[in-house]
Amino acid sequence: MLTIPLSPIPSQTLKVVLDDQDCELSVLMRGPNLYLDLTVNGNIVQQGALLLDFVSAIQIPTRNFSGTLAMFDTQGNEAPRWDGLGDRWQLCYWSDGEDGAPRNMVPEFDGPIGAA
């Protein structure tokens, strides 16, 4: 698991390399919730993913991104708030097959494409 550094601000965009994937991540506050946009190698992978505690932000597998991204509440199991980003709520990345990754909310899409 890799922790992606975030700042306690309502909206931010950062570039990070995850398993040789050039990623641009935006964490955005819309109303009371935080959402994630993800672009990988110039391809839009996800827009407007609701960030919840220990729930994969990428619900349907795609060939344009491998691994799992999710918020993790270090003090409980609440949905993230911007004022605790980087401290209480951490954005984490797990490589495909890595132990401890959160499961998808849509069970039939669990795991990488082509996994049995």
C-alpha cells in the first residue's frame, strides 16, 4: 500500500506515478462530499467518483488503470472531509493482487480485468 500525500484543502490536483502509470488525481469538494477524478497516461479513467472510507474509487475495472485507490479513515470509518485530508483521511493505492485492498461495492467487478 502506498499513501498519496494530500493537503487539508477543499480541492487539489496532483501528479503521481503509481506502478509505472502517470496519474493525475483531482480531489474535489462538491457540496458536503469529496470526489475523485483520475487521468492515466492522458486518458480519463474516472470522473466524479464519490470518496468513501475504504471503498474503491474505481468501481468498474478498466484496461487504462491497474490497482485500487481508496480513502482510509485512520480514526474510524467516516466519509472523508477536506479539513482532515492527509492526516485523518489518507488516499491510498494498492497494486493489483496486493493484500488488504478494499473490495468494490459491485462484487461482480472485483479484481483486475480477466480475473476469475
